[in-house]
Amino acid sequence: MRSVPILFFGLILAVALGLWSAWLAVRSPAPVDTIRLGAWQAWPNAGTPSADPYSKARLARTGELPLGSGEGLALLAQTDSLGRQLRGGCRYIVAGQTPPARLWTMAVEPVRRADIETRPGRASAVGSDALLRAPDGSFEIAMSAAAQPGNWLSTPAGVAFQVVVRLYDTTARTTTALTSLSMPVIRREGCG
């Protein structure tokens, strides 16, 4: 008779821990099958039938629509190349080259959807078709709240942000191709 309360307590504890761990997995900012390339993260199985159940639940919770496997791949960076959180009060340089794709875009987006701000005359996205490049094909894009000469993306003032590169019509969707790619570096130039 004494074991009934212990059994009941154990059952309640197991259910609570199970619900808590499932909540953490679904609230996670990245799916289970994340591939890291420096500061960049990619999820090649997002939006495909082979996505893990936690990733499917996360997409259902957030309402995100990932690119389909035949469309392309999104890569996201929330930190610079040294692992520091991207902040709106700092100036950054994104330099290098992207993986091969017919077209790609790079966009600055707030980490929290509540921080979305539209400012007229400010570019928060750029495409590969409108980018100034060096003769070797490399590029540099300045990211800051203040306008910069050349390639420039406007960052939100005072809030954390992320950079999203979307590769369209690319062969870089497979895991083996992703692990051998090189992505541009993100350097913090200073904070004001």
C-alpha cells in the first residue's frame, strides 16, 4: 500500500519530464538535423518527408515555410564568425563567396518577429544578380544601421538580428555537398 504514492509520484514526474523535454525540443531554434558551416546553419531535410518529427512540430508551431528540396536551401547565421550575437548597434562585413546556385539572396531579419521594422529607403536584402563583385567573384557586403558605400544591408537598430542566405536551384542540398562548402565570413568591424 505504501508503494502506491511512490508509484503515483513517479508517474507524475515521468509525465512532467516528458512534456518538458518535448516542449524544449519543439521550442528549439534549430531542427535536430542541423549542419553547421562556421557561423552558418542549414537544415537540408526541412520541408521534406525525411524531416525528423521534432523539426516537423517546430515548423507547425512557427508557421515557417521552408524551401522545398527542388527549390533550394536556406542558411542562417545569428552570430559572427567568432560566435558573437549579431547586434543592430554594430557594423559587420560579410565577405567571401557563396556555394554555387543559379540565384541567391541575402536578407537581414530580426530574430524575434515582434521586432520587424520597415524603414523606407533602407535595403534589408540583396540578390546575387545586383551585387558588386571583385574580379575573382568574391564580394563584401557591409551591414549596419548607417548607410555605407558599395554593397550594404540595413540592420535594425538596437535589436538582435540574423542573416539568411537562400540558395535557389542549387546542388548544395545534400548533406555530403553541404559539409564541403565554404560560406562567407561575418566580421564585426566595431560597435557604436
